[in-house]
Amino acid sequence: MDDSIKMKLGYNSDTPDDVVRKDWDRRTKNICKPCWELKYCPYGPVVEDFPLLPKTRGEAKAHNEFLKQQLDKNAYDAEKAKVFKKQVAEFNPEEYPEIIDKSDKEKSCEIFGHLCPVFFVNEPFTETKELRRIGRNIPRSVMLRIVRRDNYLCQICGRHLRDDEIEFDHIIPISKGGSSEEQNLRLTCLKCNRKRGNRSIT
């Protein structure tokens, strides 16, 4: 994991990656995601102050070769050439990961590419005073309201459901920070719920 990410999360650069990632994955289950829920980013350009995911080792090697080629062609002025020569001389492929962890990719902004500021703070800083219901437990009163609201119809295929066919689907999955509040739940049949899996609605 990139050192800049560790520092933003309050860890030292020598903290093992698995320790940081375990804590970070725990945090992402307890925070809001306005871009998914509101289809709007309240942070805007602020995300540009947050780190980008590091290049993979292959990408870093390719970029280093590109710099070498450009330097050989004298493509840069003296000031830039000095900076890039230093980068090429100090380049160490071992400092870059072979691949980017999937859970890290999910924390980056699809628009800007930067890691979202929301992922660096816990729920009390991003939620209203009344925290969301985190977890898979759905109170019976909520289930009944959803059944009445959705009129016993699967919200994906439209099939009318018997009592023993009802499934409660999280629109934003629990694993991606979704809550078990009424607005994040809908009725589905077993087939549609399983087919959708862990994907978020876009």
C-alpha cells in the first residue's frame, strides 16, 4: 500500500499493509457514500488534494522507459530534463506493487481517479446525528413496510411474489457501505437477487 495513503489514515509508512488494509476495509463499511446515494459529489475539487492509487510495477517501468526515450530526444527544457533525469536515476521498480488490490480500487473516485476523502474519516464525521443501521438485520416492521410499498412485486423482473418467495435486496450492498434502512431495501425474487450478487446499481 502506498505510503501517502498510510499517512492519511494516521499510520506510519512502516506499518504492514495487511494491518492498514484491514482497518481501512472496516472503516468503509461504516461511512456514507454520497456519490452513490445522491449521485453527486459534495467534495468536488477537494478530491484532488487526496492521493492517487500508485502505478503498478508494469506501468511504472513503461513510464520510466518513456522518460528515457524523451530525454534521449532532448524533448524537455533544461529545468524539466534535470528533474526527469533524477527520477530515472532513482527509479526502483520494487517500490511499486505488482497489482492494485481490488478493495483499494473501489475506494477511488470514478471521475477524478483520486481516493475519495470520505474513505479517510469515520461515520460520525459524514453522517447525520442519527447513524444508519449497519448490518444485515432488518426489523420486522421495516420488512412489512417494504412489502406494502413494493406491492409483493420483484423490483427487477416484476413477478408477483408469494410470502415464501420474498427476498430483501440491499440496493447499495452491505459490503460496499449500504445500510439496512428502508430507502436502501427493495423486494426481489430469489433468482434476481442471486443473479445481481454484490454489484451496486448504477
